[in-house]
Amino acid sequence: MCVTWNRLILLHGPPGSGKTSLCRALAQKLSIRLSKRFSHCQLVEINSHSLFSKWFSESGKLVGRMFDEILQMLADEDTFIVVLIDEIESLTSARKGAASGNEPSDSLRVVNALLTALDKLRFKNNVIVLTTSNLLEAMDPAFLDRADIKQYVGAPKTQAIYTILRTCLNELIRCGLIDEQTEIATAEEASLTLFSQPCFASSRLWRIAEECTDFSGRTLRRLPVLMHAAYIQKESCSLMEALKALELVVEDEKRARKELAVD
């Protein structure tokens, strides 16, 4: 029996959920795990939009040339290559649209060139292709069929939200923008004191995290900056003042989202 492995992983989900960051972290983990097998590990990041040309039929050739360069890199069998293609839907739009005349025929050439290149890579032992997408439904079925793993990456849960906000606030403490002597408790510690010590800073931050369940990781990381810019009118503030300001910023963000939904 022949076992087929296409060396292709697709992470899909809403924007800002950390798909690209997760791919980079996976590349780093692979470089550590495979250090005994490969002397070097290299991450090759590809910007999908840079592969499109204004000249007719040139985009497919650009895709082919790019993968030819990757194949040359793979000639060194002591080097493990991780190829990261962000927003892969730009290169894999469904070909039935081009066939019906709704899409430029050049996009069909791009998809064909990409699929051909991926088929060549599957025979190499020192490569893996990581891809991300926000639009799974817009992608060509032939590409989806080649993906060995299709993993959904959604918005973070409450514990992850707490951890993201905690790391941002602890960084503000370290920089002196929040006047606090100790770091905020971890998510595990906060969950233990949530009901027994509701006035603790960690308990208050946990309740804030529960209000942010629809926020992406990208949005969460900018909240502390907005908090300080919009509501902290002095060089340094207490942790409780910062948490109050953070609550106001979260309310502002939720209000803005409702207004956008109405429009």
C-alpha cells in the first residue's frame, strides 16, 4: 500500500486569529525537533501578492520561477525548508470562475502553476509547506484536496484572552507606565481566586477577558495601547486605574463594532 503525504498544511480562520504567527512558531519548533536530522532550517515566507504581474500570462511564470528557486535550495539535503505562503487564496481562487469568464484567465494559469509546483515538492524529504487563508470557500478544490491537514484557527477563548492582556499589561509595568511592584497573576492563578477574591486585579482582568470573546488576537494586543493613549492622562498610573481604562476601551470597541454592523 502506498502512503501519500503532500507536505502541505492549511490553517484557516478569521483575520487576526494568529495563523501566520502560529506558522512561524511551528517552523521554529520543527527546527528544534529536527536538529539531529538537519544541520540547518530555513523559513521562506512568500507574499502572494508579489507573484502577480500586470503583464498577461506572466503571473504563472513568476510562480514557477519562485518554486524553481525553492527546489534549488532543497538540493542541499542537510537543510530543512519551511515554506510559508500567507493568504494563499490569492493564488488558489477556484478555477471554475475563470472557466465561466468571471475571473481573468491569468488566474487559472497561476493556480495550475502552483498545483504543479506543489506536486514536485511532495517528493522532497526536507520541505513542508504551511499556508494560511481567511477565505476557505473561495479556494480551488484541487488545492484543498492536496492539503494533508486543514486546521481551523478561531478567536481565542477566555483563558487565552486573559493571557494576551496579561502579557501586554505586564510589559507596561516593566516599562514603568503602570506603577505596580509585582506582575499580574497567571490565568491558572486567576481562575482560582476569581470568586474567593473578586477584588483582586487578576479577577478584574479575567472579567474583562470574558467581555472580549469575539475579539481577535490582533485586536486584543492593541487594546492596552489604546487604553493608555485614550484614558491615561499622565505618565504613570496604578494598576486599578489601568484596568478601569481597559474596561472603557473594551466598551468603545464593542460599541464601534455594533455601529459598523448597523451600517
